[in-house]
Amino acid sequence: MTEQHEPDKAGDLLTPRETAERLHVHPRTLIRMAERAELDPVVLPSGHRRYRREEVERIVAPTATPVKAAS
């Protein structure tokens, strides 16, 4: 479900390019992910899509590999 964005929360949003880089996917994949309800983009009044940082981080977190300190 897409929604209109409140301007005061713009810092919590990522551009499609930033989101794609963070998820290691092509920007077009973001559209497919939204169609499958895997991502819920925010549509700005201009019609551009943005993605919530916390939602993207939840997707990234399970795949992140912890870094061990050198001994």
C-alpha cells in the first residue's frame, strides 16, 4: 500500500537508488518488490517513490554478517 508522505519525515526516507544499493538489487527490482508487497513505498506529491529507512533495514538485517574483531 502506498501513501502520501509527510514532509517532516523526509530524513527517514531513502531514494530508489539508495534503497537498491542497500539491498544489492537493481532499482527496477524495488517496483517488483512493491508489487509483491515486500516493500511499501511512499509516494511523494511529485509522484516519486521513496522507501522507509527502517523498513529497508529490517530487510537487510537478517542477511547482514556480523564482523568479528581481530584477535
